[in-house]
Amino acid sequence: MVKFTIDEIRELMDKQDNIRNMSVIAHVDHGKSTLTDSLVAAAGIIAVESAGDQRLTDTRADEQERCITIKSTGISLYYQMDDDMLKNYTGTRDGDNFLVNLIDSPGHVDFSSEVTAALRITDGALVVVDCVEGVCVQTETVLRQALGERIRPVLTVNKLDRCFLELMLEGEEAYTTYLRVIENANVIMATYADERLGEVQVYPDKGTVSFSAGLHGWAFTLTTFAEMYSKRFGVEFKKMMEKLWGDNFFDAKTKKWSKKHTGSDTCKRAFVQFIYEPIKAIIDGCMQGKKESVFKKMESLGIFHLLKGEDKELDGKPLMKRVMQTWLPADKALLEMMIYHLPSPSKAQAYRVENLYEGPVDDVYGQAIAKCDPNGPLMLYVSKMIPSSDKGRFFAFGRVFAGKVSTGQKVRIMGPNYVPGQKKDLYIKAVQRTVLCMGRRQDAVEDVPCGNTVAMVGLDQFITKNATLTGEKCDDAHPIKAMKFSVSPVVRVAVECKSAGDLPKLVEGLKRLAKSDPMVQCSIEDTGEHIIAGAGELHLEICLKDLQEDFMGGAPIKVGNPVVSFRETVAGKSERTVMSKSPNKHNRVYMTARPLEDGLAEAIDEGEVGPRDEPKLRGRLLAEKFGWDKDIGARKIWCFGPDTMGPNMVVDMTKGVQYLNEIKDSVVAALQWAAKDGPLAEENMRNIAFEIEDVVLHADAIHRGGGQIIPTSRRVMYAAELTASPRLMEPVYLVEIQCPEQAIGGVYSVLNQKRGMVFEEAQRPGTPIYNIKAYLPVIESFGFTGTLRAATSGQAFPQCVFDHWEMMGSDPLSEGSQSQTICLDARKRKGLKVEMPTLSDYEDKL
């Protein structure tokens, strides 16, 4: 039975202190959606009995079939809390009702762009970790993203039932397992912590860690037990909390506490004695059919009367599930963590505004975001598009950071390429309806004030992936910063329709696909091929399925083999200075190429070094970290490319050349062009610095215009690259493989066939399972999962994350090398002439 109406939710939206925006993040299959069900059940949307099996937030049919989450789903929940639960809450609140906007996100690395989109519009994160598997590679990725967005984490150690039923762990072993999981998570949080967030590490005795079993729907924090025992022992509540975790031992015989184990049999760790063993006793009792003893224990806990009549007839697992749900309901523990320890929008936006707003923080809009002011100007960020039930239409889903958005209001839509003061990527349109997301359905509301998530109808024609909305008259507002994704689309496939009549459908379908996924890139090559680029095999598979079934109405398409994008780079400095002449033979440009210092390309990717930096600061950074000359770093870098942000640059090394500044724009334009299509195979360049050695220009301005200089500069860059021992770079995955001891041989043999390189192998303490980390070239990763499962008879579980670019050893200019084969394949596919370019194509003689 739903316990709230839409009007009640609307009323609560104005009470900012009672709102919590949070997302659920974790490694794949650690139990996010299952755990979310308990929270949804507590708000009365689904029955408590079916919580855990229903996975309400997996709204798509293929999500239910595959049992994985693919898209992040939002749901607004309304909770009526009683004074009993809020008596220790010290923060500001307005009444006892709370509104939780919850977003369930996928754990698969291929969909980590969905996680980024979810994190942007929330303030807190519930990190779920499997107590058996511990902290995995994806847990670290999502935590890093969360802390980068300044989001406060709380932790839950999930799948506790496995400790009791599968592993039959003793209390001490279980305690050390949990301790290790929490410590590993804290190490990651401390590594990526932000000063403005303050203390982000989590501790059970502070109430920021809970222990849960999502499938069975029970969970607890130490407060639940501390309250129970503080009454019984007459100890202060706070003291009891501290005693229940860490090295605190209690001897039942002498009734004394000690910091160390005294060695007597009756002396036990408090966590084991007061928490683990009572739970174990009840679970074992239920499983072995000793109902009487279980019911006696329940009476002593004072929860026997909560069991319904028919529940007492149950046996085995169903009985255990009901008993545990009655005693330790999951929603209570999780809600307590969320309400006590996650920030409300008004608190969170004050420290998040610097990371969110592109303009100055002290202007009207920056201040409105920081104060979360409902009467200020509208500032709203759309982080993703949700497909609606009408074919091909989308809801724009986002969060209001300041002001109010209402039905029929006119808004300015600023796309990702909008520059303040220009008309590019800017639309003014009216919002048709504002709705609330409730998992599988949407409910209309009049208006939504700041601090809440909202979905809007009627803006889908003007927004591709994300955008900033402000009021109609706010011409001086800056947009909200674009999101940084932790993965890049490196796997591409070509699609074509089987019958030529479906071409308009395909073009329209690709447009819609580009909207629906925050990460996927759809483009048309010069050869007329339609290319879809995604983060990995699974991501592409889902995108293609969506394209064919939802966006093209089931028209058949033909999919080419997956293609990996490469990068072109240089291995050394040019052996000599190369020169090109302009088409009218009046201008000459002399250049050399060299590789950038180690780590500089990565720093440019991360945004530490870039075109928008303060020149002096950039000069100092390059001098300290990479050994540049201060002056060159500050003044002489002309530009970065491709797309003005990429990891290549033009550096001016000339002395006293006339008219040099007049051709600067032309050379900059030439680098953008050259770095996008390199000479070897028209792939992007990476990690190259082009140094201008000398320029000879015609005295007459008309003879040195862009038409003369741009093609010349581009040719001379190609020539410089070809003289500096050119190489290809291939993308490399970091693979984390979990497998039992006997399967290790199979794993190694598969990795060796695929040019993989193992760099770490560790056994999980207390389990026979090994964690193997290896680097695997993306080009070899197709079908890797299948081969690996075949070789280990399905015992190994791989997880691939894009990690870095690796230079290939072979020379693309020498006959028959592997790099050359790759180049020629790419050239053939792109419709270029199928032979390697020669230096004489680009270099001119005096």
C-alpha cells in the first residue's frame, strides 16, 4: 500500500533540510538493486514480502532477464519517521517526514558513464560492498568519481547471509573480514579525499557503516544494538557504541571489559559476543528447525508479537527471512544512515558550487546555487535523457540547483558547447510538463523547487546528452560544468541497414541513440559509414539492441566487426628540421617533432595542464614537474590539439621572426586538423610536441593568408612526425580476474595468447580465490570473456576497464610489421590509398 500522495511529496519539497538526494553505487553484482528494494518497500510502493526479488529499479525487460542494471533509475520516496528514530539526530529538520530522491546505478564498468550522470545530481552515495568479495576494481572507480564530485559516502557491507549460510564463519573470522573490507574502502576514500568535504572515512562506531543482507531484507548499524544493550547494562549510549567495535573484549563470567583478550574461555570480543553470535543463533535455529528456541529468543528481544500468525507456520529459509526482517528491518538501518550522515541539499551545495558552476562563484547565480535559494534565478542541470513510453520521445532528467522550474515556464537551454555571450548551442523553449520519477511511472507536479530531482517533457529536441537550463531573461548566466567520464569510447562498429529504404530510419535512430546514452558517440565517416563508439563489448551490444528494437522500430541492420581506435605518436626527436613551402612558393615553415615528457599527456587529459590555465602558473608547473624552461611553458605554447584540449601542442622556438603573430591563428587551425587525422592512418595524434624552428614569410600580407599557411603547416607537421620515428599507440584495458586456485593455469595461457601481461596476483585472505590483475590490449579483448570461460570451465570472472595508451613496439614504416598491417587495414576501411605515406609527399626541398 502506497503510504503517500503526490501532494504530500510536493509539500515536502520546500523543506530543504528534510530532503536527501543519494545514489547507490558499487561493483557489479554486489547487490545494489536488491538493497534498493528494501527502501522502496518501506515507502510502501511494493510489498515487503517481495522486496529483494522484484528489483523494481530494473525497469527494462533486458535488465530483468540478464539480472544486471543497465540504466540508472530515479525514484522519489517519502518516509514518515517517528520521534524514536530521530531522537539522536542533531541536525536541523522541519517536522518528522523525509523525502529521499534515490538513484540506483549500474555497477558494470561499461556503463560507468551512467554512474557519473547519477552522481552529478545527488549529494550523498551509499557504497555497497560484498563482504565476501571485498573492495573490487569498480568499487574504487565509482568511489573516485563520487569524491571527485564532492559527494559524501556511507558504506554498507552487504550479503552478510553468505557468512552464516555458505562460509559458516566463526565470529572472530567474520569480524576480521568486515574490518578488512572497511579498511580497504577507507584507504580509497583517504586517497581521493577533497579538503572541502572534510572527513569522509567511514567507521561502524560512528554509525556510517551498516551491515546488510539485501536479498533477505535485513540490516543493522551498531546503533540498533547499542540502544538495546545500553538499556540492559545501564551504560551510556555513546559509550556502548564505541565498545561494540574495535578491540573491546567482555568477560561474561567476571562481567569486566578489557582492551586485550584475557585468555579465558568466557572472554570474547564485544562485536562477536553481542552482535554476531545472537544473529547466528537465530539463523541456525531457523535453519535447523528449532522453532521453540527461536521464538523464546524473540520474546526476550521483545519482537515476538510482531510476527503474524501465518509466519509462525513457516520453516527453514522463509522463516529465517521473516524473523530477521521483523527483528532488523533493512530500511530502518539504511534510512538512519542516510538521514543522520548524508547532507541535505542546502548543506551540500555550499561546498559543491565551485565544482558545479563555470562562472564566478560570487555572481547572482553562483550565490543562488550555494544558498540553494528557491526564490533565486533558475539553475538546473540535465544529466541524462530517459526514454518515455511514447516511441522516440525522452524525458530530460536532472536536478534543480537554484530557483524553481514549473510547467509551461520558458527556459534558456545552454548545451555543452555554449559560450557565454554567443548564440551557439542556445535555445529558448517552454517546458511542457514537469514530472516526478517513480521508478516505472511518472507523476505530474505543478512546479519543483531547488534541491530536488525532476524530469521534464518537451525539451528532448534541443538537448542531446546534457545541458544547463536557466530562466528566459538570464543572459549573463554561465552553464554548469560538463561531467568528466572515467572511461573513453574506444570500441567502434560500423552499422548499415539491410534494405536501402530504411536509411532515414537509421539516421533518425542514431540521433535518438546519441540522446539516450550519456557516453555513446555516433558519427558519419567520410566514406559514408555510420559509426557507433562505445566503452566496451557489452555497452555496444546494449546500444545496438536499443537502436534496432526501440529507435528503428525493428528494422534489420547489419553490424560490421568491432574496430578499435588507435593513436599516432613519435618515439624520438626528429632527425632533422623539415620544411614545407606554401602553394604560392612565397612562405616556408621549418618544424621538428618530439615526444612529450612522461606523464604530461595524462596531465593534459586530466585537465591539470590546458589552454585555459593562468600562463605563469602553467609555466611553473611544467618547470617543476616536467623540467621545461619556465618562459617557454608560460608564453611559447601556442595551442593544444585536437579539439583545443588534446595531448599535442605547438611550441614556438623561433627567434626574431617577422610577422610571426599574424600566422599564429593559421598554425593553430592546422594543428587541430593535423592532430585529428595523422599521416599514418588518419587516427588522432597523441603525445607529440611540434616545435616551430623558423618561418620565412612574404612581406605582402595578401600572400600569407590562411589559405597559404594552413595546408603548409599541416604538411610540415606530417613530415616532422614521419622523421621522428612514428609509432602507433593502442588502448589497453586493465583486467581484474577472480578465479579459484585450480583455474590459474587456464587464465595465464589465455592471457599469453592475447598479448596480456599479468602484473599482480594476490590471494584473498581466508578464501581459496585469487585476484589477478593484468593489462590486455583492447584489440585482443573481443571474445576474451568467452575464451577465458572456456579455458577455465566457467570459473574465472573478468572485468575490463580502459586504463591507458601503450606504444606498440613495431615500426609502421617497415614492411610486414604488425603496426603496418593495422595501418593498412585502417586506410583501406577509410577509403584512402592502401600504401604507407612517404616523406616526399609532405616535405619540400629548398
